[in-house]
Amino acid sequence: MRIPLPACLLLVLGTLLLVTACSTPVKAPVTSRENAVRHSGPLPSHYRVKRGDTLYSIAWRYGLGFRKLASWNRIRPPYTIYPGQRLRLKPPASPRRRTAQRHSRPSKAGNRARRAAKPAATSARPGVRGGGRQAQKKHAAAGGNTRLRWRWPTRGRVVQKFVRGDPLRKGVKIAGRLGQPVLAAEAGKVVYAGSGLIGYGRLIIIKHNKNYLSAYGHNRRLLVREGDTVSRGQRVAEMGRNGA
């Protein structure tokens, strides 16, 4: 007799919270295919882009921040990548350490010159530095990182709690029903919608600001497409079966 798989929703907020909702009244098994999504083993140095990949899905697969991945590969918004493109998955070697070593032993003459120039430099710089800090604060305030108000993506009973540092408990599991509405945890833009990531089934990734994403996997049906803007609590999918 074949036992049907439980319906399941997967939600990840940033890189911290993972929520899985399953349409079964009993505790879902931990050893489900959802745990195979994240790359296991040593992180490779590079990745070759395949058709259907996005910067967000690659960052998600290898547990990397999408902004760091973009920075390492000098990719600017809207983070367009192409099949066959080779992406660096680790930060490039920086010459800063060697530069710091060269400047860590200043000459005695240099020390005397700096001591002589210090009073004038001190009196001339406070205004410039203060203005720089204010400009940085204004830039940060205008960066779109407003306070987020996360909401549950669906209703149900919590059957597994999130445990920090445990690769098998990267989130919370919620018992639900097959076809149950899946809602956006916060407003944002859909940056991935498809089934190209093995282990997630039909997956949606929503970008909320410069730092946070949320992802919803194992859906029966997707109700939004890449590029769509969604509001907090908007229905984005229908809950599917675990492993779908």
C-alpha cells in the first residue's frame, strides 16, 4: 500500500527562519527532500550558470547572501546572469592584508611628520567627517530597508520548531491542508518562480529589501510570476505535497 506524501509549504525568511507547513495531523518526517536543497559538503569555488538559474536561486542553493554573491562577481542590479556564465562562490583574495603590512611599520621620519601635522589636521577634519556620517545615514534611510512585519504564510499547528545551527531544523513546520492558501510573509517583488531547484518542488522567492528574501516551496500551484510585485498577506500559491 502506497502512503501519500504529506502536503507541505516551505518558507525561509532571510537566512534565519525556515517554515514548512504540511497537510498532515502527525509530525512530518525530518528526512524529507527539502533538506537536500542546500548544497552539502565543501563549497565549490565556482558555479556554471544553467538555463533557468537566477542569482537568487544560486545564492539560495549554496547558502550565500545574494548581495555578497553579486559583489564577488561584480554584478549590479537587476542582477542579470546568463547560461554558461562562471560565478565565483567565494570572496576573491584581497590585497588589503599585504597593503596593511607595508603600512604597519612607518619610518621615524614619517612619525615625526605626522606628529607635526596632527594639530592642523585635527582642526580641519571634524566638519568633513560629521558631514560624511550624516550623508551615510541619509543614504541608509533611503535604501528601502524599512522595518519588516513578518506574518505567518498559512494557518496550522506547529509540529517542528526552528533550531539555530541544526541543518535538519532550519525552520518551523506547520500542519495544514492540501491546496491551502500560501500568503506572502511581507510585501516585495517575486525574483524567482519555478521548479528548477531540486528538492523544493514549485518554488517562489520574494525579495523584500536589500537584505531579506523569503522563499515558499512544495507548492501545488503558483499564482504569481517573476517580476510581480506582491503585498503583505497576498495569496501567492497553493500548498502542495512534500517533495512535489
